[in-house]
Amino acid sequence: MYMSTKSKIHIHWFGNDLRVTDQPFAEKANEADEMIGVYIIDPKRIERNEWGFRNMSLNRLKALREHLVDLESNLAKKGIPLIVKYGDPFNVLSELIEKHEASISFMKESATHERSSQEKVLQHFGSHVHAYDGNYLFHPSNIDWGDDFPHSFSKFRKKAEKFLKKYEYNLFPELKEFSPVLKPQLKNSKREIHEDSALPFRGGERSGKERLQYYLFDSKNASQYKNTRNGLLGKDYSTKFSFWLAVGALSPFMIMKELREYEKQEGSNKSTYWIFFELLWRDFFRHAGKFYKDEFFGKNGVQENDWDYQESEIAFDEWANGNTLKDFVNANMIELAETGFMSNRGRQNAASYLVHDQNQDWRRGAAWFEHHLLDFDVYSNHGNWQYVTGVSFNPKGGSKFGIDFQAERYDKKKKFRETWLK
């Protein structure tokens, strides 16, 4: 294979970075005469898993299409085409790189399958590849964990906060405009949004920026976030930024830049700090995934806490279909199935019930969440399930919730349960 070392065409392989703003590859791309965006749907991402259901629901696929439609539109305005392909990433990229004698960039991932695909491209195309760590708040280049990654969030937070306290959240350069402006080709998904969904948003960077503007500056909800974040109904009890963060339609830096500006205008308080605090939790699990790699997904967690469970199809099906003895769990599971979303409070209770009350495999529960959640993030999802189960990151050895107490505290008037159990 021959490739020119003076290629004037740059290809960016998009993954969970579906935006044009704050892109680490921009400087590299701006040196080229032409740029091509590529998104590859790997068949393994949607095939059936070991428990018999697909890794990604049709609803998630439709939401992904919305993110891609918006990305294509934003790229087209800069004269950059977006090619969406279905197939093996290495084969698709090999054909494009050799055809155009192009350089290539992508954001590195640590999840097993994605990392394997990326390493194959790196090994084969070597010096023509610009691979980088992205979508972090506390960037890995600013810390060397050595052999001692913190086993609790509090230890991670102390290091991260010390560095980020006075950090200036400067975004990466804008992509230049290539010519001519292109006509988008992708058609939208026509995804139906449930009338009671707490996540009634369309995918894409533009809607993410609108939500950021609304939640901070228009509604000023950010100043009440700590008091409302355990809500269950409605779009405004929490930020819902995870919907865009999960696919990189918003970056953590984009959020923090606006949050710091909001604090300058409206003042900082416990609520604005807590938004930052939640972003740090997300960062903690992302760092853990990078540090532990395949170990991060093991049955006994990264601390090798021996954990036994039973296998019961009946128990799992009751949980997954919202047919348990606990109506609070049922309401949350039905909300998940019908909308692709569940509150943070709901996720903790649902996970706790499956692993501690029904003694089922946490990995199967995590896979069910992966199937449904429109804001699915592999690191946060697996990290939180391990935390609740007690196999990783939890100094208490697990988090078993009293479901009846939680229902009484957070759904005292039963409005949430009545909404989803009607």
C-alpha cells in the first residue's frame, strides 16, 4: 500500500463526538484542502447480546439518526460531506483512506470492542492517524495515575478539583469552511416522543446548545438544580445534558464554559457547583474505563470483589417488564421502555432491586439499560451498576435501597407511579 505523506485530504472518523464545535481534530483538519466526515455503524453494535436482546433498541437507533442528521447539516455548511456506512470499520476506512490518500483522526475509546477496532486502524495506518483522548473534563494528560487509580470518587474528585478550580475552559478552534457548501442527504427518523417523556428533545448539537441556553440563562434552573435533581416528572427537574454528552453532541468543556459564564452573571451556589460535581462523576467513570480497559467490564469489577448471583429468567423478566412486587420499580421500568429515559433516582432504585432484592447479574441489568437508554454512556452505565452492586468504587461495599422508603420520599403523592402505571 502506498500513501502520500503530503495528503491534502483529511478524514475524521466520528464516534461519540457528533458535533462540529470544540473538536480536537480541527487544527489537523484545517491544514487540509478537503475534509470528509465518516460515521460507521458496526453490525456488532446492534446485534443480539448473550442474553438474547439487541444492544441497541430501535428507539435508540432513531435518536442516533437525529444526531447524525444534525451533524451532516452542520458539516455541510462548512463544505464537509458526511458518509454514513454500515459494516466493519477497518474495511470501510481502509477503502476510503487508500482511495483519497488521506490522513485520518478519531477520538479514542476504551470499551473493548471499540478499542479493538481503533487499534487495528492505528496499527495498519500508523503515522497517518491522529488519535486522541476526548470528551473529558479532567484530561488524562494532566494526571498520571501510575498503578494506583483511586477506588473511590472522593479521592478522584480531590485531585481533579484542585486542577480544575481555576481552569479556563477554552474551546478548540473552529473548523474552517471548505467549499462548496453541500446539500445534506440524510432523512430524519420521525421518532415518536411520548407525551409524558422527561426527555422530549430531538438529537443533535443544535438542540443541545438550545437546551444549554435554556437551562442556564433562559430559565435559570441551574440555580435550583441541587434542590430539584431528584425529581421524577418533567423535563426541568434535571439538566438532561446527558442526552447530548453521551454521543458527544455537547462536550463537557462546552457545558463548563457556559456554566462559568452563568455563575459570573447570576452568581454561584451549591446548585451550580453540583452540575460541575455531576460532570466530575461522569469523568471519574470515563477515567476508570481508560485505566482498567477490559477489567472494567468484568463480573467481579475492578477490585475483584467476589460476587455471586442467581440466574432466573422469571425474576429478570419481571424486572425488565415492570412486573415486580414494587410499584415504584415498575413505574421506572415502564418509563424506560416507553421513553428511553429514567431519572437518576429511578436508575439507582431499579438497579438496587435487581441485584440486591432479586440477586441477578448486574451485567444483564446494565445491558438492558444499554438497550433502552437514549443517553447511554458505556462508562457511566457500567460504573454506576458496579457501584450499586458493590463490586467497584463503593467504599460501603454496595448500595441497597429501601424501595418503599424511596417511593414515599420521592413520590409521596404517587404522581409518578400514577403516570406510568395507568
